[in-house]
Amino acid sequence: MNANATDSTSKGMQARRRARVFRSQGARRGGFLATALSAAALAASCMPYSPPPSVPIEMLSTGDAVVVVWMEHGRSVSGLAKGSGDTAIALLNAQGKPTVSYLDDSSVDPLLWTENGLSFGVNNENFLTTEKGTRRTPRPGFRTTEDKRYALPDGRIAVLGGAKYTGNQVDTIELDGSTTSVKTAETSGDVGQCGSRILAITDTQESESIKGSAREAYAAQSGSQTDMPEELAAVVQLNDAVGDEPRVLAVAPMIEGLKSGQFMFACEGDVITMPSVLQDDPVAARNFGVDATTGPMVLQRWDLSTGQRTVIPAFDENGNEITLSKDLTIFGYQAVQVGDEYRFISRRGHAFTVNLRSGQARHLFTIPTETASHRTLFQVTETGVYVLEDRYREHLVTISYRPWDGGDLREVITTGQLEKYLRTNAGGILSSGQEREIENFALRPGWDGGAQ
């Protein structure tokens, strides 16, 4: 045999043996590493969850805060773990630094920040946060939901709650924190405030309990017992009941398809005005919701001193009818009244201004909300619109501002300090973690940081 060939074969066999040894050693090292990582992960998953820093609710104070946000209960990201049973409230200063408290309740209720302090509540308690801390008072009775808080002229707070078919309940929080309640049976509709009155614009189809009193009021108003429409629209006062029925203040023939879907309207003395839509197809709108609602914008204008209603068409600056649809909506708006103007932005980001007397209206701008994975929230002042976005991919929460009269949307507060409260890894790297969503926010009265 050739010597060179023999030497080459021997060297090749040695190389293959070394390769087998190295592969075996690498496999053992890989197995040791995988075992170590699994053990570390298991240990991490068993470690107790350390929550982000917070203060007891009694110690929460307004301090230098300019914005408050409410975060809903934690939900398991994977859906395999149990969610938390609490909610979180955070006060942010102008630099975006939060002070956070947790509440042992999973409901998320409206926030109201007035000159007297920040008012909010959970199922069994009401809270008022001021510079001195937070006062908590018991909440009597049972309520199904809370929809809106209203500041009454004398400093008290009216809290609207209830549900369709069970009626509305208006709790009035006195200055000392005690609560009185008025409950009205089988009453629903669009709700708002005019002075000390909490009012609903409804009809005898939505609120059958008012049918008798509405017919009596219409007969007295028209002077006829025989010329009676089959169904009537009415304005009723929810915080002044007759027995368990709300007091009827104004009445008119019901107009099929005249809808609004709001918790606020304009008030001038005894006159209330609510932007509404006159639906082209009320049947389709009932069956398919707001996405099926198309029709012209109108103003419902009720004079409570005479009991009369006027429906005013809304026209743009060229005299054209303003047609509403799923692409241009007014539902769920946030609004502010400035003289004869009513400025509002819908929950889908469509901003309008309308003259309350003439119906002259303009679609000002649209702030996109359809592309957001988390809810885009709005608050308004006389000067403009504030927009809260949870940019979860960037681990940031931003509050931006856009003036009513033009100009670009610009960020006024950007913070990453809410991230640890919004998204937590509750049990280590094997846990699915939990996520909270910001459900609502409010601005400190007098703060207009975006307009400066």
C-alpha cells in the first residue's frame, strides 16, 4: 500500500473521531444550557409578583397634577390566567410623572375634575381627591352602571347611573360626601345637564313609564284630547321624580329616526339644544347600530319654558346639508359651549362647530381613530381638543392638542412611566402577563397646556 495513502487514511479517521467527540461534548453542553434555562425560567415564574409603586388611595392628592387617567382591571394577555380584580387611577404632572393608586373594584366609572376636587367612584364608594388627600364615603344602595358625572352650580355632584329597562338613577353627592338618590323606572334616552337639572330627551317608545303623563301634558299644551299622536317625544327631569316617574317638562310628536346618542347638550337658560341625526332608514339603524346610521345633521332645540320643540337643519358655509354616516359621525361626542357656538368631537374623531340658533355648521377636522389598536380618547376645552393615545408598541402614552380654529396636532405630554402599570409580567418569563387599558381621562380645571 502507498505510504502516503495510509497516512492520509489514518489522519482522516482521527479527524472523524475528534468531530464525534466534539459533537458529543457540544450536545452535552447544549443539554446542560437548556436545563439551566428551563430551571431559571421555572424559578422566575414562581417568584412573587412585585407590583409597581403606588400610594394608598387616602394619600392620593392632586398636588401638581394636570391630567388624571383611569386604567381598567388587568386582563391576561394569553387568556389563560385570571385577570386582576382592581382598577388603577393615575395623576400625571406636566412632565408626565404619575402618582398611582389602586381600587379594589373592576368597574371603570367617569371622572369629573372641578374646582372642588377630583370626583370618581366605584360600586360601593365615592371619592373626592383634593390637595389634602382623598376622602372616601359609602355609596348607598345598588346601581348597575355609572354613565356620567355632572357638576351642579352649588358645588354638589350629580351621578347618572342605571340601565335600559331598569330605569335611571341619579345620585346627588352633597358637599359633606353624603348621598341622596332619585330612581325613575323604565326611562332611557339622551341625557344632559341644564343648571341644576339632569334631563333626558326621550320618547314614549323608549320610556313607556312616561306615556300617561306625556299624553296629559300634550293635551294641555294643544288644548285637545282627541288630536293625539300615537307616540310622543318628551324632555323629562331625572333628578325630580313624581313617584317613580320622571317629571315631564316638554312634549312634542315623536319623529321616527331622530336620534343623538349623547350624555351632554347645550343649555341657555331654559333652552336646551342637542346635535342629532335624522336617520334615512330608522329600521336599518335599529338593527345594525350606528354603522347603519346615515342622514342629515339637525339640531333638536327644546324651550322648557313653553314646552315647545324646534328641529333646525344644519347647513355648511355653502348652504349645503351636512350628511352624517359611519365616515362622519356625531355619536358619543365631547362638547363645549362658547357663546352661541357648540364645539364638539365625536368618539370617532370628527370635530364640528355649530351655531345653536341658526344651525350654521362646519366640519372642522378629523383625528383618525380607526388605525389605533387601543382606544383614542378625547377631552375638550374652549380653545381645542386634547387627544390621549396609548402607543403600546413604543411603550409611550401621549396627550396631544389641536385647536378648534386650525393648526396641527402637537404633543404636549409624552410619558413612558405608565408602561409598568399598563403592561405587567405578573409571574416571570413563563407567565402570559397582564394588560390594562386606559378607559377615560380628565383635565385639571383651568389647565390649558396645549394652548400655550
